[in-house]
Amino acid sequence: MTTIAKRHLIDHIVDQDKAEQLGIVVLDELGPGGAHHLYAISLDAFHPGLLVSFQKGPIGEVGLNGVSNEALLAIVIDRLRCFQDGPYACPENRNALALAEQSLDWLKTRTARRIERNVEGTSVA
């Protein structure tokens, strides 16, 4: 039986000294495409929070089994748009929104190119 070494992510933390931090832990080995597919986000030691399970393998080959990067970006984009339309509008949110939208556009471009090549949903690079 293989033991998975859990890895804690800290890229989201601004102030390392603050006690109230969301914890993010990588829970699986590298999978298809060389990425991880299972993350745990914890609110604190007593509230495990939620699991984020990413698509593992091409949908055309293994079926839909997890969330995509595009879906999570769409959620972040929606939240930032709402902030910009409300009392939390600021240059930082505007810039984050623009970059999140650009990131989503690049991922959608990648998918469109794969569709054109007739390899979307397959393991073909």
C-alpha cells in the first residue's frame, strides 16, 4: 500500500502570523497530466471544511468525475464581478478580475484548439 505524503499549500496566505487561516492540503499523488486531483480545504482543526476533487482523466475516456479549473475560475470571476458591482470595488479586485478572466480565456482557447484537432476528451496531448 502506497502512503501519500500530504503537502500543505501556503500560496494563499498573506500574513503567516495570523491564527485564522484556511488550510489547504494536497491529498493524492500526481495523476494523469502530471497534476494532483484531490485537495482538502479546512477552516480550522475542528472543522475539516470541504474536499475539492478535480477531473481525473479525460471526460471522453473516464466520464465526468470532478471539477475543472474553468469551473473554479468561473466562480472566482463571478465573486469578483459582484464585489466590483458592490461596496468592495477597488483597483486590486478589478485587476484580479481581469487576470482571472484572462486565465479562463486561455483555458477555453486550449479546449477550442483541442476540439479543432478532434482530440478533446482524450489522452492525446
